[in-house]
Amino acid sequence: IPIFGYSVFTTYLLGALITCLSLLVYWRLLHHMHGSKFAWIGLLAATCITLYCFRMYYYNHNVVLLLCVVLTSYVFYQGITNQKMHWWASLGLVGAAGMMTKYQYALVIAPILYIYLSQKLWRISSVNWGITISVTIASILLMPHVYWIFHAESSPINYAMRTSLGAHLSLSKSISWSLLWLVDLLFN
């Protein structure tokens, strides 16, 4: 950032570059899976997602999360098709980066687990070793972050507990206000 100076332009450029990189990785994944024609159609469909493409100048944790999710898909696919350990190590690195970007990244585990189970990948020893390597690398990289979350005064958990609107409420009040919010969300 010091190269360009601290300006709005820097964040616009960074947001656009990361979004374009995400779309490129997405295109490459689709190209590997189904060929060029399918990849272009998928890319054009992805550019219709206005959250990322209409406001391409945004740079925030969601933009980085997109890159981490797309990279996860790509390296996971490479790991199960090529069965080379460097793809599994990359999955561990990307997984740790994704979790530190936004905890919502944990939702990526569900489709990976679904593919692992539905395709019966547990029968392939190199895939099992690869997943073990990925989880080990991600766990080692996340250990300092997890320690910080539970011990630092300024961690997100402590911040949420101090500033939450419902932090002072009893359990029954918290549940009733949450249900009221849900009813309002669903029927309003």
C-alpha cells in the first residue's frame, strides 16, 4: 500500500484485483472440470452476482473470502484429481487464510465433506493422507489465532460480549427477542 499511498484508489484497485483473480481461478476450475465453453458460461453467470461485480471497487473481508472459497474449491479439486500432496498442503494454507478472513468460511467444510462422502473418497488412501495434511497445516497455522481469540481483551468474542445489544438480558429474554426478530424477518 505505501507504493500507491493511502487513498481510496488503493482500496478500489485492491478490490478489483482480488475480484478479478477470484473470477480467473473460478474460470480455471470450470475449465478443468468441463471445458472452455462451460467455463465461459459459468464465468458470465458469476459476473451477474452484483455483490461482487457491480461494486467491484469494494475491498473488504467478503472480497477476500470469495478468493479463499474459490481457491479452496480449486485446490480441493486438484487434490482429488491429481492426488499430489502439494495440493493438499495448499488446501491447508488456504483454509487457514479463509478462517482468519471470516469465520463464515467454515461453511466451506460442508460441501467438501459431502463430496468426500458421496464420492466415497475415503476409500482412496492418498485422499485420506491429503486431508490429514490439510487439516494439520490449517490447525498449526490457526493455533495462535485461536489462542488470541480466547485470551486477548480485544478479541472478537470479548468485543461481542461487551457490545451486544442483548448482553444484559436473561436467557429467556434473549430467546424471546430472538424469536421476535425471526418472526419479523420471515413475515415482514
